Amino acid sequence: MAAPCHPGGARVAAPGRVTAPPGGQILLEGAGDVRLEGSFLAWGTVNDMDLIIEDRAGDGVVRVGSVCRALTPDRRNRGMRKVRISSPTSRFTIEGSRIRLRVEGRGSLAIAITGSGHGELDGVGTYRMNGGAPRNWPIHPINLALGPAPPRGPG
């Protein structure tokens, strides 16, 4: 049996349950650079792009397909762990309470994020925040506030 995919001392949900931090949701599709920072669960696919993940709280978990990817201590920033994944060929998931995610390259991406934080998009594509209408990525980088989802009406 494979070792559990979580850092030592982390609280882990029961098998089969996903526990996302409270907050909003964003769906990204396109090509370009994406920078996100916050407390979130992200999953998706990329083609010909690199994922750079920094875990600033020590509770981050990264999977590519069903394989855990180790976050290694950063010698320059005490208490931070990081990993760079070049062109993953399978779906990935990233979760943690203080994560910085950068997606870089000339390829394409499709990523969903739920949680709280902020980020920037720089490229071409579409994004949807909290189930809203699709919007085009702007010509210039913008900040995206990933906040709580709006309340839903009855029904």
C-alpha cells in the first residue's frame, strides 16, 4: 500500500471526501501565465506548461494523477516548501492553506480553483468567477480577488 499523501501532522479528510476551504470559485481556460496565492484547492490539466508550487504553511499536498509529489524545503526561505513540475501529463490537484501557484509556459491550461486568495492572469483565454458569465482575459495583467461565493437563492 502506498504512503499517505499528506505532510506529517496535517489533518486529512476521510477517503473519498474533498474538503475545500470556504470561499469562491474560479474556472480558467486559456494560454499564458497565471499567478495565484491563497488558501485553496486547485485541479486541472496543462499542456506544455510548468507548475511552480510554494507551500508557505507546511500543509500543502500536490498530486499528479494518483502520485504524490514531494514538496522540498526551500534553502532560502525558512519554513517554505516548493516543487516545480514540468509539463505534467495527468490531471493535477493542489491544496493547502497558504499556497502560491504559478503556471508558466507557451501551452494551454484548464484549471478550477475553490477557496480564497488573489491572483493575476496574463495571456488569452476565458475565466468565470463564482458561476458568473465567462469573461476574456484582459490585455494587461489584472488582479483577481477570489472571495466568498455569493449567497444562492431558494430552489
